[in-house]
Amino acid sequence: MPGSLYQILNWAKENGEVECLSRIRLKLLIHSVKEKIFIDDVGPNTNCSDEYLQEVRKAVGEVVGKNCPL
């Protein structure tokens, strides 16, 4: 799947409203705990499973209101 977790979250910040990352964080809370990922600490080298990345894409699309092209 193209696009890293870091790139997708940056896209959400650029295309969403001010509090979009907080809303995404809440939607992904259970998944983030399982993956041991803190949304605020995601960097260019943060790795995650494909399943988590799919959940992130879904949450970003719901919060931003359009699908992430990454």
C-alpha cells in the first residue's frame, strides 16, 4: 500500500480542520493501543501493520470528509 502512516496523518492535518488529529486519535484508540502507537509521536520511520494502516485511512476519510490519495 502506498503512503506511510506519517504521510497520511500529515495529509489529514493539511486537509482537515484544526482538531482533526484529535478526532482521528479517538477513532483509532483501540487499534493504536494494540499497535502501541501514539498518534502524536508518529514520525517518518514509524512502522505499523497493514491492518492498522487500513483503519487509519478509514478514520482519516471519515474525519476529513474525503479519501486520502496516499
